[in-house]
Amino acid sequence: MSVSTKLFSDQIMTRFSQINEEVQLRQTKISTGRDITEASEQPIKAVKLSALEERLTQLGGFQRNVGTAQQRLSLSDRVLASADEILTRLEERIILARSDGSKDISAIRVEVSHMREELLGLANTRTSDGSALFGGYSTDISPFVQDAAGRVQYHGDGGAHTLAASETMRLPTSVNGAEVFMQVETDDGIFSIFDIVDSFDAALATEASTQDNLSSETNTLSLSFSGDRVPRDVSFTLKSKSVEVKILASEVVGGSHELLKQKINEQSPLTGVTATIDSVTGRLELSAEVGQKIELSGLQVEGVSFASLNPQFAMTALDGDASRVLAPDAQNLSNQHAMIKEANAGMALSRTTVGARLMRAESQENMLASRKVAIETDVNNLGAADLERIITELQTLLVTRDATRQAYSRIVQGSLFDFLK
């Protein structure tokens, strides 16, 4: 069968195009190192490879999340460490203020004020992207705000930020600010760190004008109990004749001494102290046996857990024109020390929580790295090109293409003039 020149040329050109495509395909494989450049080459193998690459992409997202969690937790740890140091410094200032020879109360108050501002600033710490670290889900506000009365209020929420660290695990990225700064557990209840610091400042301010106990110079003591109009339980220790008794009166109203008189007189057989109410002044008059003194201490008033700059609840003893004030135990520096220690213990627990979460994040980071190596190995085994084989095929194709070109060139050199010769 004869073949026309045109058909021959078309077939040769088609073959050249095929060889060039084969050459280009192998050059692409060599440059990328991948055996599969198009899914149509090896469909089943391409599907498996695509699934592995998708898992690698997912792992990359998990690794980024773990990195973000570590950054936030590390920042939380540094902030809580600073807050812990401040609380330790406050403990030192309490010890200094309670020392008998301390004359630096005013200076200590200045330090306490600055430390309170430091705590407020730490509580409102923001991350590198401007999010409130301890505000829960309310990341666009300052979660700790001082109100008109000077008390710090929490405007965040109870949300706990988490990020996906695997298909089944979510990592917490911080601790809740309300739990750290606003929920210090004490013997008297749950209070904020800021209220505790304010109480310390108030105790310092009234340290010179109040005292822990009242003692009579003789066998009589003239008292006045001040409070509000809300009935409250009131208790204190009464001592006379070396006998101490606990006086507890329920539903006492400020300015009214009837219930106190009744409870004191119930203990008269033990203490030898009797109580009367002066008909003119309305004051509570205590009388002990001749030669015995009267001592009052440990005043506690229901609902009073903090020191106040202007103590509303107190027992005042009049000695001529002078007065001495027995404030509730909450006003005493010793009580402030106990609350600061509890705040410090709570802060240490929060730091432990953050540390445990950091360890968990680091462990997950190592796990993800191991998974990534395993999947990358599978991808390499499945999709990596056999460069030695492909280079050999490329060289063969190039030789074939060049030989074909030379042969075609020799064949098409003939013309009509050559024929006429």
C-alpha cells in the first residue's frame, strides 16, 4: 500500500509530538520528584496519595493549633508567675507592717497601691493578636474593670478557649480569669484578689486607730456598739478573773445594746461581769468584781469579712474624753495575712494547672510530629519518582527523537528536481 507524502508527514509530526510530551512528562517528574503528576496516569495510586496528602494538611493545622496553644499558655504562665511574685511581696509587707517597730505604714500603703495596679494590669493582659487572655470568650474587652466605688468587677465570661489538637482532642489555651482572680477560697468565703488587697490597704490605714482588744483600767468599762440597721450575729471573747467566755448574740442592730447585755449577764456566774444600759447615754456599762479587769477581744460581725477604710461595725470604749475602738477581726492585719496566703496558694494552683496544660501540649506536639513523619514516609514510598529509571527513559526518548528527526530529514530531502535528474 502506498503512503502519500502528506500522510507520512502527518504521522511523523504526530509521533514527534508524542515523544515531546513523553520527554516533558519525565522532565516534570525529575524536577518535582513525584511519580504521579496527573491522576489519570495511575488513578488508584493517585487516590491513595491524595488521601495521605489531605491528612498531612490536616496535621499541619493541628500543629499550628498546638503552637498557638503553647504561646497562650506560656504567656499565661509568665503572667501568673508575676502575679505570684506580687502576692509574695504583699505577704512580706504584711509581716513588716505587723512588726512592733514598723514606722513605715504610709510607705507600705504606697507600695500596696502600686502592686494592686500591677495585678489589675496583669489580669487584663492581651495576646499578640490583641485578645484578652483572661476574659473567656469576651476577647475584645478589658475583662477586669474598676467601678465608681473603686471595686474591680469582672466583665468577661466563663468560657474556656480550646483548639483542636487532633481528630479527637482539644487543648485548653489558658485558664479562666474569673477563677484565677475573682474566686479566692478563704475560711470566710470566696473573694476576689482585688478585694483582698483593698482590705489590706484599709487595715493599714486604720491600724493606728483601731485595736485587737479592749482592756479596762479598773473594774468598769463603758461601751457602745456601732453597726447598721440590719440584724446581725455578733460575737466576741470576754475575759475577767482569768476566765474567757464566748459571747454570741443573734440579730443585733447597731446602737441597740439590749441583746448584748442579756448575753453578757448569762455568763456572769463564770466571769463575774455584769452589764447594764445607761438610761441617759444608752451605753453598755460593764462592771467586774473589785480588783478585776475586763478584757474584750475577737469581735466578729456577721457579713463583715474585709477591712474598711471607715469601719462601720465596732465596739468603742470611752475613757473620759478618749476613746478606743475594737474593730472586727476582719480589720486586723493578722486576718489580712491569712487571706493573702490563701490568694497566693490559689495562684500557685492556677500556675500548676497552666503547667500541666503546657506539658500536655508539648506531648501532643511530639505525637503530631511522629505522625507527620510516618505519613510523609508513606507519601514518599507511594508517590516518589524512581529518578534513575526516569532519567534512563528520558535519555532513550531523546535519542529516539533525534534519530527520528535525522531519518525524516533524509527522507524529505528529495524534490521534483531530484526526480527529473
